[in-house]
Amino acid sequence: MMKSLLLKFRSNDFLKNSLTLSSGVALAQIIPFLFYPLLGRIFSAEEFGLLATLTSITSILAVLGSGKYESGIIISGNKLEGANLAVLSVVVGFVTMFVSWVLCQFVFIGPLSRWLEEPSLNRWIYICPLSAFFIIVFNVYNEWCVKERYFKSLSVNKMVNSGAIALSKTFLGFVKISSQGLVIGDLVGRGISAAGCMIRAWIKDGQTFAQTTWAEMGRCAVKYKEFPLYTMPGRLLNTIGQSIPVLLIAFYYGKTEVGYFSMAMTLFSVPINIFSTSVSDVYRQRASEEYRQQGNCLASFDRVMKILTICGVAAFMVFEWILPQVTQFILGKQWLVAGRYAQILAPAMVVMFVSNSLSGIFIVTERLKAFFWWQVYFAVTTLLSVWLGPILFDGIEGTLILFSALRITAYLASLVMTRRYARGQK
């Protein structure tokens, strides 16, 4: 019996690739998780709040930077075309981030700092474009690995990324080289990760990348123009939807509450990313092949959705009632508030776990316009929740309840849409 199961596992590429990525992503998430007890005691909620604000700005710039051309790598016609798209994404990202750096230096510093009542932004906002470029490089390499089925390399990449960031934050927190070791450590870690991506890509596929040309990159820019036209604005709206809560909570409640909120969201990154990121990467590649061959990928969609739903509900039932105690034990007594916030956010995170794992169907079935309109709904409901919350409720907890409820409606809408497209329907 055991032998037959082992043979079945070895013959099932989806299971093998999922396990390969799951193990890599698990380690990638466990590594920083192991450092949270130290970081939570080295840095204050205010310092985490500043990093969360800068990360929100960085995330928006990272989406704008590449035009989302890297999203087309997985559906590119051949390896050389995919390589041209990869190089195009990095080049566009570099140019855009340089322009953003100039604007940050001379245009945005004063107004943004005054609006958020955060004077320290004047000193640190200039690092956002650089950090965003590092994220672009990481994302491009991620898509390249998915396209070429380099799942072991992808696992290593995720471990290097999380490990470099966690170690840099911890080291700079101990040595006290800067008053903002958390911020500088995040930047240094992302830089190390990006450099590793470029080195590994060149070692493995340098001959292919050497054949890329400006003319071919120009042709790819035109051929895949729907990605900057639809995917990039949609991703931007999604990122704004993720970032707006941080910025508005900073405006209404202050950077300490931002620190608690960002830590509460971070608490979910370990269990969610261990599975959803790996399943999403593997399933996109599998669904892309299945959809091209059969015209639909409904059977695999339903199978994966069922498994993810069971996992998500089980995790919720185990951890929902003990999140404050777990948070206090791991991070220290000062983070008990973050645990209470995590309880409020937990239902939305479960639905997000399932939805995000399967959202690649929008790309696989090339429903870019539909994805864009879903992103509009996601951003609008997020904005409404954090804007109306302080008006309707006295404290931040009421705002978080409204935020969680509207997030659930958005993720459920995504699941309904992706299942319909997996069926091959317009």
C-alpha cells in the first residue's frame, strides 16, 4: 500500500512540485517567524509603524515600475520571448524607479510627511524606489522560474529573500548602526535577494538572456501591451487596497496603531504564504497547460479549492481563540493588542487564503479586464471600510470589523469569477 502511494506521488508532477515549493515557502516563512520574538523586543510598535508606511509606498511603486510585463512571462510563446519579457520588465522598472526617486526627493517628501504627521518620512522615503526595484527583480525571477518549471530554484529564492531580510533587520537592530535598523535592514535584505536572483538567472540561463535584443523587447512590449493597460492598473488598485489601510490608520489613529495592525497582518503571513504562494505558483503552470489543451480547468480548480477550504477552516478553528495569547507569548506583552486585532481579521484572511491561491486563473484565461474590475471593487471597498470606520465607530476595532467584512465580500467575488472562467465561460 505504502509503495503504491509512493509510486503515485512520484508520478504526480503537481503534487511533487507543490511539495517542493511548499517546503521552500514553509522555510522561507518560518525563518523570519523565528526572528519575530527578537524583533518584537528590539523594535517598538512605532518603528514597525514607520516600516509599514514605507512598505505601503514601496509596494505601490513596485507595481507601477515594471508595467506588470513580468506577468506575461508564463504565457509567452517560447523561452527566448520569455527572456525578452523578463529583461524588458527589469529595464522598465529601473527607469521608472529612477524617475520615482527624483520625484520622492523633490516633490512628495514634504506633503506626504505633513499629511501623515510623520516627520521621519523626510529622511527615509527616498529608499522606497530602490526597495521597489529590488522587489521587481525578485518578482521577475519568480515568474521566470514558474515558466521554466524551476521549482527548486524558486524555493531557494524565497528562502534567500526572507532569510536575508530577517537577518539584516536583526543584525542592524543589535549593532545600532542606525536609529532605524528595521527600515535599513529591510532594504539591505531585499538588495541581497535581488542580487542573488540576477546571479542565479545568469548562471542557469545566461546564454538565453544574452540573445535578447532591444528590437525584440520592443516587439514584446507591443504584443503584451494588455498587461500595462489592464493588469498593471488592476494590480495597482489591489496594492492600493492593501496599502490604503496602513496609510489611513496612520492618519486617523497614529503610527502606534499602524504598528499593531501591521503586526496583526504579519501574523497571518506564515500559515497563508506557506501554502497559498506555492499552490498558486504550481497551479498557474498546471492550469495554463490544462486550459490550452482542454479549453477549461474546472476539475482541477474545484479539487484545489476544496483542499484549500478545508485547510483554511481547520486552521481558523484551531487558532482563532488563542491568537492574543500566542502573540503575547511570541512577541512579548506589549504586542497583546496586535493579537486582538488578528482575531478580528482572521475570517477575512481565511477567505483570502483560498481566493489568492486561485486568482492566477485570471491570467491563465486572459481575463485581464475582468481582473481589473475586480481590483476596482477590492480597492473601493477597502477605502470605504477604513474611511467610514472612524466615522461610524469610536475605536479602531469597529473599523477593523468593517474592514474584515468587506474584504470577505471581495474575495468571495474573486472565487465566483475565477471558477466561472476555469469552466471556460465568458
